[in-house]
Amino acid sequence: MKNLERNKSLDLIKWIALLSMIIDHAWYVLPAELQEPFRWMRIVGRLAFPLFCLAIAANVRRQPVGHPGGLNYLGGIFFFALISQQPYSRFFEGNHLNILFTLGLGLVITQAIHHLKPTLIAAGITALAIAVVYRPILSFGLCGALLPAALLLAIQARSEAAVAATWPLAALLAVLANTGSGLLLWTDLPVTAQTGIAAAALAPILGLVLLQIRLRLIWPVGTWMYPIYPSHLLLLGLLPLACQ
């Protein structure tokens, strides 16, 4: 396939997603007495996952329909998902699978919807089944795995009715991926938690606006972004030890 011209708007989205993720994770290593005053870092972090999903959706949409799919793209995500799992588990001290597994499953589902090839449809159904089975330990859960596909449909929407249906769906999935059933407790949540939910809901709309921006110069976000994920978890995990 002929290489597509680089979309600088997508690079901007990836930069914002990457920086907001690091800001979010940096909150966890703050001293306990600073965590509440710096709660805004967690709110900023609610932008990260929806914007990563939007980047996946926009990249898939740029692939000509019928193309067998980005195997290198998918392979890179799952390769670094495996590498990142140990640093992720140590940093968050849990048994959840890291975000790259969710993004990888979401990519497979999104490609199946976009290309509608039998092999990719079968792969998409398999990815969906895996997301359903592993949703209790999958970062951002089943809604997270479905969000890139919902954003693809939103980007492709042409009629006003389609836009009115797809973008609210994407916003809802973004909120559910970030909060789960916590959304039902909206009125009982503190203002900072409500603000975080609002940030997650607005992230897809922000991404749509960013896609319309035409930039001349921006540092491309390439495959170097993959090792950044486990590396920043390792470095942040070492900070408390270095400060002792």
C-alpha cells in the first residue's frame, strides 16, 4: 500500500494523549499531603484514553477499505503490551492488564468494522469475545475496547442524524470506560470526580476539533511512543525510592 501523507493533527492528538497520561500517572507518586491539592492531574488524565482511541480510529479510517489491516501497527501494540505488563503491575500493584491490551483489542474490532473482510471480521469477533471474558481485569473494560470502533463510526458520520447518534455514544463509552457504574452515583460524587467524568465525556469532542486543525510543524509521534509507556512507569516507580 502506498504510504499515506502524515496527518499532523493526529500527531497533536497523540502528544496530548501522551502528556495527559504521564501527568495522570505522576499524581500517584506525589506525597500523600499533595495528592488532594493536585487532584487536577487526575482530571487531565481522563483525556488520555479517549484520545488514544481516537488516534486508532482515525488511523484505521485512513486505511483504504479492503486493505488487510496494519499488522505492524497491531504487532507493535501487543508486543509492548507484553513488555509493559510487569512495570504496570508493579506501579499500580494490581492484577489488571495494561492499557495497550485494551487498545490492541479495540484496534482489531475497529479494523473489522472498517474493512468488512471475512478474516478481519472473524478476528474482530474473537477480539470482542476476549474483551467480554477478560473485562474484569482489562483496563477500561469492555467499553474501552469498543470505544475506538464507536469513534470510527462517529468520524465517518455524514448525516446530522448519524452525528447526533454516534458522538454521544462515543462520549458515553468514554465515560463508562473511565468510571464504570460510578456514573450512576453522579450526584453523590465530589466535584473533582464529576469534573473528571465531564473531561472524559468531552474528550471525543475535543479530539474531533483537534482533527480539524491544520499544522505545519509538529514533532511526529512515531513508534518511539511504544517504549515510552513501560519506561515512564519504571521511572515514576523509582521516584519515591530516589527521594527517600
